[in-house]
Amino acid sequence: MNRIIQYMSNGTLENEYELSYDNLKKCNGMMSKIFFKDGSIKEMYLNAFDDENENIVNLWLIINNEVVEETVSFKEIVNVESILYSHPRWGHNPYTKFEFTKKK
């Protein structure tokens, strides 16, 4: 089954969903590890929007204070892992890669 897994910042499993475009919206703005059909993996923030074209997913990353964006086809995604509350709006520096904080 293709799925979406959401973790807390310490690596604790929080949620698991079947991969669908609607469920992917639950990862909007989160640092994610996106797995593709061709075997490649991208570690970027993810945004899936309500749109007429549910094939498009926007990926982005902040590098040297600049936003780098990429658009990918939803149909090419096989699995997604996301870190909850990883968006910089939660009061921390932007993640530059998918990694958990140390467990206490």
C-alpha cells in the first residue's frame, strides 16, 4: 500500500494514511521525504492545493535564504514521510533536510 507517514520531530510515529491527493494536503508546509516511482527520493517542503489539476504537487526548500521550488506529478509519488510542525512558522529555523531531533 502506498502511504503517508507523519512523525513528531523526535521521530515518534503520529499518523499513517493511505496515499491520496486529499490526504497529501495533510502534509502541506511540512518537511517531507517524497519517494518516487523511479526510486528517487527528495527531501523538501510539500504543498498540495485544492486545484482543478490534482496532478501537481509543489516542492520547495529554503537554501541560503532563497526559496528553491519544483513541481512534480502526484502520479509519480509512491510514499511520503513528513515531520509535523516542521514549517518555520512554528518558530524555528527552516529544516534543510529530513531529520529528527534527538529523543530525550
